[in-house]
Amino acid sequence: MTAQTIAVIPGDGIGTEVIDAARTVLDAVCARHDVALDYTEFDWSCQRYDRAGAMMPPDGIETLRRFDAILLGAVGWPGVPDHVSLWGLLIPIRRAFRQYVNLRPIRVFDGVQSPLRGAEDVDFVVVRENVEGEYSEVGGRVNRGFPDEMAVQESIFTRVGVSRIADYAFELAASRRGYLTSATKSNGIVHTLPFWDEVVAERAARHPDVRWDSEHIDALAAKFVLQPGRFDVVVGSNLFGDILSDLAAAVAGSIGIAPSANLDPTKEFPSMFEPVHGSAPDIAGRGMANPVGAVWSAALMLEHLGHPAAAADVVTAMEATLAKPETRTADLGGTATTAQVTAALVEHLS
Ligand code: ATP
Ligand code: MG
């Protein structure tokens, strides 16, 4: 059996701590399922930026290209502007490797307190379009400093881009409970979102097995709070998906457990797996970071690499660990350390 190759970028702050934990859990589950992964670690981070003037070397993208997947901790550190860590690493990776799906599973686990009452049944996935839409660089500022100053920002929605994200979401829904919700705002944004709606409806015709509806983003955000248990898969544009996935992670009880995947579903390029949280400088180096977000992201990676049974085992271990008060970290009201939670996960896997 040839090993699949993983590029590991622990990054900054608790990124390095939770990636250590994820690696330990991966070792345990891979041994059990006879999965071979071959890791190469890269020190690309804000520390590297301080030392060498760049988050990654000029041939960084080329280097990553040959891997089967990328496992990332978190990048960002006080004193280094957000646009450096974002545009110096994350966005180039997403774009170069055409990771057009941003996948954010949301669950309220037993033992995890959601801020919402009655949220126990929450189990859905936000699928965010990850490479086009509202986050474009097209536009500009005119009449700078004059009373009639203005700014224009164009959104880009392509037939190819909307079709492929819709197809991905419909297929995912078909593999789950068969229900898709599409986020829109075609009553107010009169060109791009009617186009989005049209293309989603066209793709729906190819997936008769999936029930679907379309909701305006404002009403949808309210339903995330009022009836989060009703969703299965939710698909949104880059901006809507961004907002909905953060809202959903908050509904799930802690940002420390939220995972994400940046996928190129065609597998032509490596996909990237990372916890939703950042480097959390306030708790870094104290051994108290919740490793579950990184561990769940690693499970998504196993699934993408074709090891669904191993991925499912990791999720089961997470459920068991979160269910016990003594193996919860401080963000979940417990007192367990990162190492203790990791040890509990490994114990469930052996
Ligand atoms: P960045 O700028 O890199 O996004 P940040 O501090 O702005 O970092 P996060 O790192 O996402 O944002 O963290 C927000 C807060 O949530 C942190 O201050 C931290 O206390 C808490 N937090 C985030 N991740 C975890 C985790 N894995 N375990 C425990 N607490 C966490
Ligand atoms: Mg932040």
C-alpha cells in the first residue's frame, strides 16, 4: 500500500498545539484501519514572516501541489496584519488549488451547551462557495477625499462556479437526509442572485431525489437561531456562506469544536483541512486549547482521502469524549487539558 502524502502547516499559536493533537489521533486511527499517511511539516507562519518577510517561500504553492492533502492549524498573530496571513497563505492556496467548496459541518454534541434552547437535534452542513462571488478584487474608489467620493465593488457569479457548488451541495444532501436550502437575496440584489437562483433551480432538476428550497439570507439567519434543527445542507455564495457558517459554529456551542474543509472535489489539486478557529493568542502555550476542531477536520480529511470508516471512528471517539465532563476543555466549561482530551480520544480508538 503506498502512503498518501499530507502537507502539515501547524501555523501560529494554538494551531501548533491542536495539530499535534490531530496527528496523535490520526496515528491511532490509521494504525487501526491500516491507512498509511506520510507527513511533511512546513513552518509557514507569522513567525516565518517576521524572520523571512513572507508567510511561505515563493515556490510554496508549487511545493504543496504534489501532496494529496494539506492539514493546517491556524495562521495569524498580533502585530502581523490579517491581510498578510490571509493573502500570504490561505487565499493563494484556496485559489491555486481551486478549492471551490468550503465545507462546515455543524453539530450540537451531547454534553456541549448550545446558547440556544432546544438545539439538541442540530446536525447540518454549510456549503460555502469559496473562490468567486462577493469577495472579488474588481472595483475601485473614485473622487477620493471629495464630498461625492464613492466606492464600487463588483461581485462575480459564473455559470460554471454556481453550477459546480450547487451540484456538490445537491450530491451531499442526497448522501444525507435529502434536503437542501439555498441562501439568496434576489429581492434586493437584482442581477447576481436571481442568476444564482436560476442556476440552482436548473441543477435541482438533475437531483430529483433531493427536496430543496430557497430562503432569503435575512430570514435564513433568523431560522438558524429559531429552528436550527430543520436544516440538512445549506448552500450559499462566498459572503452568505461565510456569515452563515460562523453563525452556525456559534450555535454549536464553541468555536473550538468547529471543523472546515476547503475542497477541490475533482481531486485534481490537494484539498485543505483546518479548524475554524484562529491562533487564539490569549490561550496559546497554555495547553488548554480544545483539539476537537482540528481532530474533526482531520476526520474530514480521512473521508476525502477515501477512508470513511476511519473518519467515522474519529467522530465516534469525539462524541464519547465530549459526552464526559472530565474530558472537556475550558471553552466547554471543563478543566481538561489539550493532552488529556487527546489521550481520551486515542483511548477510544484503541
Ligand atoms: P485569529 O486572529 O487567528 O483568528 P483570534 O484570537 O482573533 O485569532 P480565534 O483564535 O478564533 O480568534 O479565537 C477567538 C477566541 O475563542 C479566542 O480568544 C479563544 O479564547 C477562543 N478559542 C478559539 N479556539 C479555541 C480552541 N480551540 N479552544 C479553546 N478556545 C478557543
Ligand atoms: Mg480573528
